[in-house]
Amino acid sequence: MKLNLSPALRLSIGATAIGVVGAVPCMSAELPKQPKLVVGIVVEGLSNDYLDLLRPQFVRDGGGGFIRLADKGVSIPDVDFGTPLDGAASTAVIFTGAAPAVNGIAASTVYDRESRRPVATLNDASILGNFTNETLSPSALGASTLSDELRIASSGLGYVYSIALQPSEAIIMAGHAGNSAFWVNDYTGKWATTTFYRDLPQKPQEVNRLRPLENRLDTLQWLPLLKMESYPDLPAFKRKYGGFRHYFQRNDKNRYRAYKASAPANTDVASMAVDYLRSLNLGSRDATDMLALQFSLLPYSYGREADSRTELMDSYLRLDRDLSRLFAAIDSTGPGLDNTVIFLAGTPITRRQRRDDERWAIPYGEFSSRKAVSLLNMYLMAVHGNGDWVTGYHDSQLFLNHKLIKEKGLDLPEMRTEAARFLERMSGVTHAWTLEEVLTRRASESPEAFRRNVAVQTAGDVYVSVAPGWQEIDDDSDTESPVTVNRAVASTAPFFLLAPQVAPRTISAPVDARTIAPTVSRILRIRSPNGASLPPLRL
């Protein structure tokens, strides 16, 4: 049907249409320029409580580290990981945007049913190590990462490097497509990597050759950065007698592990990062580069005293200075902070912490994995006949002999239930859940979170919850670890994002940890990792 419109009305409609069309460019404001560099930082055990407690000292130190992140960026005090995860699993959630059920990384080590011993989750016998006997690759990581997507978006022109204290975290941060991943070896102290990555930056190799940690540790001491009265919230006895002096002696078989748990190790990671910025010219080309770093702020468990509050505060203060030095290097020798996106994600504190002194009479017991396996095996033999019914126990998980159960024509879920009910009668066990109970969301106080944080392909048959204050003794371990006991801990940690185009703000409501990767991806204008199912935050 044809409308008969007057010339004036037609002119009015035309002017309106022109106005609408003309308004479109105003709605589509110019996109912010692509960042030259992304710095992704993971800090194990980062706590809001200590950040708040030490804020005045951070300010006195210049405010260039944690204060810069908190005041000039986006702060999320409570990023929720669902249930407590170790550093490797938490890092995988941060970089993939997916839970362990999807990304395949539920812990740094898993139980190998064939060899009947724990192995690294990222173990790959087809790969060799550089400066290490470890054979590791990201093959077990079942989803793409932020670093992968960044490399893909630039067709490989953007570089991705990771530097960490732990091997799993280094490899997870570098992803499948990264250029290189370096970490500190537990047995030699050398900067180590895997032949999976083809790029070998010169700086770690130079340190191994010219300034090896093995020699530096002979004279290295970790002493308080401040006078004791300057550490806040310490009781009188700690202010008077709480000083510390830690050595890393050659006759200590845990020498390098103790070093990796100390503040000087964080400083070495930061120094290596600054060297990377200068020597590799990161952020200087027409593609976005990424530098991923891992630090530790877990309680120091290698000292004589169980109370390590002073060491922990000292670690925070030193890391704050390390971050300030790193950010200054980005501004001076890198692309500048106005061309850099920085995100810093904490991971939940470990639930296994140093035991309190016996004089406080805190309830304590020892749960022996070997004893548990032996008693359960004897019970199952009495019921079902002779056989090696239980193959092992690792990371609070018990593993049954699937082959024998099948040969005997028994039902595996029923055997799991039988084993769980027996274990619950043992001293020190508060709960025992079968894999079926976990998968059907009938286990723990947070059944949905428990389910998504279990990787079925490496899961045990029964999950054991050991009572708080009890020590889990790994009878098959070849290392002399400090005495640690179980504690109930929160599964949250803080997160900070500093990006030129993002206004400072604080998000006080808890945020799912799986939103970190898609949120950073959105800011970088790249795809989210392929396992990230949650939408990004709108910042």
C-alpha cells in the first residue's frame, strides 16, 4: 500500500532518519588500543587479611605494588574456587576459566594405578627435561588457556613466557602454545624447563651457569626486613623474641624446597621477570606479548617455630617491593603501564598447615595411609577372599584394584561403598565419600563445588576427610616434610586487574574464579579459552 505523505512530513521523516544514522558513530566510540603486554601473576596463599593489615606499610614503601593494584585497578576481595585447591589446580582454573572436571587438573600430583605411586599430573614420558630429570608437558591440560588464545589471536606473533617456582604452575601458565616455561628445580635449584617448548631464553641459562643457586644458598640468609616492633599486630613476646634467621644449608635434603617457600625466592622470580622484559624486548612489537609469573605467600613451614606470622608478613612486604620494581621496569624499559594489562590472582591458602606446639594441647592424631590401606585390605579379604583389593592412597583418596574386582565379578560401586563405610569407622576420619556420591552431588557441605573440582579421569574411588588437627602421614614419601595438620580453610582469594581502559572499582560480592579468564579475554579482545562457560564481568 502506498502512503500519500505531504512534502513537509516526508522532509521531517527524512531528517529523523538522517539523525538516527548520524547517531550511530557516536554510539560506536573508538575502541581502546590493543595492549602491548599482558602480565599475569598468580600468588599462592594471598590473603585479604594480610593485605589490609600491612596497607600502612605498603604506603610508606611508596605504594607502587599492592596499593597501585588496589587503588588504580579493579579489586575483587573474594574470588571463589568452590573448594580448596592446590596451586596447580587453582592456576588451571584461573588460566582456563574452567573447573578441574573440565580442564583435567585437580592437583599437582595424581596417583598412577599402573606403577602404584604418585606422579606429577603433567608427567609425560615422551618429553625430556632441560636442567632437570622431570618429564613434563601440558598434554594433561584438557582445555585451552589465556596464553594459548593470545598466541592464536596473533598467529604466533605474540610471545608468551612464564616464570614460576613450581613446574606445574609454570607449564599451565605457558599453556600448550607458549614459547617457554621455566621453574626452580626441587633437587638442584637450577632454572629448569621442558623440551616441549622450543624457545630457550638466555637469562635462566646464564644464571644456571654463572650464578647458580647452589652456590648462592651457601651464604644466603633470610632475615627480617624491618625491626620487630614495626611488624603490626604482633603480641609482646613476638615483638621481643620473634626475630628469625633462616639458612639453606647443604646438608639439608629439603634445602631447595625451603628456599622456594621463602621470600628470597619470590625476589628471584621478580628479578628474572625484569631481565625478561629487558632482554626479550617484551611489548615492543605489533603484537601483544604475555609474561606470566608465580609467587608464593604460603606460611613458611621449614622454621623451628610453628608460629610463622613474622615470616609471612615479611614475605608480603618483600613481594610488595618486588611488584613495585617490576611495574617500574614495565614503565621504564617495557611498553609502559599505559600499554599493559596486569592481573594478579591469589589462590586459596593450603589446608595443610604447620602443627601448633604441643604445649597448647590442641587435639592431634596421626592418620597413616599405609595403616588405612592395610586394614581395609584385610577387611575386604575377610569378606571377599584373598587378594590385593586396595592398591594405594594419595592426596586423601583411596584407590581400589579395579582389575581384581572385575575378575571376581563384583560390583565396583558396591565395593566403593563398602570401603567408604569401613574407613569412616577409623580414628581421625570424619567422612568418606564414594566417587558415585561425589558425581551425584551427595558429598560434602558444598556438593556442586566438590563435583566440579574432581577430575574423573584421575579420581580415586573413595575420598577421605581427615579430622582437623590430624596429620596425614604419607608413608611412601621419600622426603622429610615438616609436620603439617589439616585445617578448615576458605576457598576464596583476592584478585586485581589493572588495565588502561578499565576504571578503578571494588566488587564486594563473591565472584566465581572461572570468570577471570573470560574477563581478561574480553579486555584483550580475544576469544575466551575453549572450556570457559561463564560470561565475563562487565567492567
